[in-house]
Amino acid sequence: MRDFNDLLEQQGIDLRDVNIARHTPEPALRGRFGRIASELPELFEYYQSTQSPRREAMLLKRNYLASFIGQEDGSTIFVGVYRKVGFRHVKKSVFESDRRFQKLMSLGCSSYPEEERLVFDFMEIEAFKPMKGRIEIGWRAPRSFIQVAAKRSYPILRIADDNRLVR
């Protein structure tokens, strides 16, 4: 069975420069999150643009983010690979006033406690777009939401014919 890291390396991406994220949003948003990631990418990207301070440090150190969504059935489904193109400090009030966050809140997303955070700008890598929602990987550390690709393996358990994010 192949490993997700093989796909990254085939695109010339250094595994030491990749964070792997397994998003598991709060319960109110969870049932809709796959559809958001697949059909409303601007909302998904805004959601993942800010992380807790500990996770911010990981995002600062690496230039790529491979995103997955943890599903109710325990599976981990691929969303996309993104290249970091910048970041900025943003006050909570500014982040929350953005129309994208307003929409996320209306769907069940909650805010973060810090008064200021980093907001990362990511650009999705085209080569991975056809795989959105189709790849399921093994995820061995359920409590760890962001990992470094070079430090673990991510076996591909299944490649679906259709996008599983919008079942």
C-alpha cells in the first residue's frame, strides 16, 4: 500500500517542510465540514487559516500544509495541499468581523479565546485538487491535530472513485 508522503515527494515537496493537519471541528460544525471543504473552499481555508498558539508555531516553521478531515466513522479524508504564502497578526475582532467567519459561525463554528492570533494565507496546490475527498489515510495519533510529514507515515487505506466529503 502506498503512503501519502509518496504523493508529496512525487510533487517535489520536502517532507520536512510539510505539516499534516487532521481537522476535527466542534460538534455543531462537524456534520457539515466535509461539504464546506469541498464546495465552499473559501470558508474552509479561512477556518484553517488560524490555529492555537502551539499550532501557530508549527505553521511558522513549514511552508506546506496537507489538510485532512477526521470523520465521524474514524476515517481521515484528504482535502488538499496548500503552500503558505504569508501570515499576519490579526485582532480577534477583525478576524470575527470577516464575512467568511460570520458564515462559519452561522454554521456552528465558535471563536477562539485569544485577543490576537496569526492568520496564515495559503494557496492550494493544483496537482492535488483531483484527489480532494478521495484519499483516506491511516492516522495513528488521534490527539495530535498537526504533525510533521517527515516524522510519521500516513498509509493510504483507500482511494475512492468519488468525493467522500460530500456523501
